[in-house]
Amino acid sequence: MLTGGEVAALVAAVVWAVLATFLCVALVKLIKLINAATAVVSDLGERTPPLLEDVASTVERTNTSLERVEEITANVQATSEDVSTMTALTRAVFTGPLVRVASVTYAVRRVVGQRRALAVVRSRRRKENR
């Protein structure tokens, strides 16, 4: 038969053995995780340079397109300014004479209307004087 101290030592030894087994299993899983992470980082390191090159070429193409858009915008602005100038010139060429013609027409109508009114008044006076 075992004494109390021997039983306690046996239980402690079993507990330590189980604990050591769990620690070994945990360490094995941790090593597998570290190896997998190393593989992922290595793979990422291999894939990153081509991705960065693709990004750089995309940025270059975008810059080229933006330069073209800037040229188009500058051309549209110049065309808009030319159209604005032509509109102002056309307005100046046509509205000036049209205003003068309208003024002369108004003046002629007014004078003709006043002469008619004066002729009517004179004809009434002549009728009254007879």
C-alpha cells in the first residue's frame, strides 16, 4: 500500500505529465501557426512588387488621361471665350443699327401721327370758320 505522501507525489507527477503534454501540443500548434504565417508573409512579399508595378502603371495612365482632359478643358475654355466674343460682336453689330432703326421708326410714326392730328385740327377749324 501507498502512503499519503506517495499518493500525493504520484498525483503531482500525473498532473505535471498532463500539463507537459498540453504544453507540447500547444507548442506544436504554435509552431505550425508561425510556419503558416511565415509562408503567408513570404507569399505576400513575392506578390507585392508586381502589384506595386501595376499600381504605378495605372497611376501613369491616369496622369496621361488627366493631362488629356486638361488639354480638352483648355480647348473648351478657349472655344467658350471665342463664342462669347463672337456673341458680343454680333450683338454690337446688329443691336446698334436695330436700335437706331427702331428709334427712327418711332420718331417718324410720332411725327406722322402729330401731323395727322394737326391736319385734323386744322380741317376742323376751317370747317368752323366757314
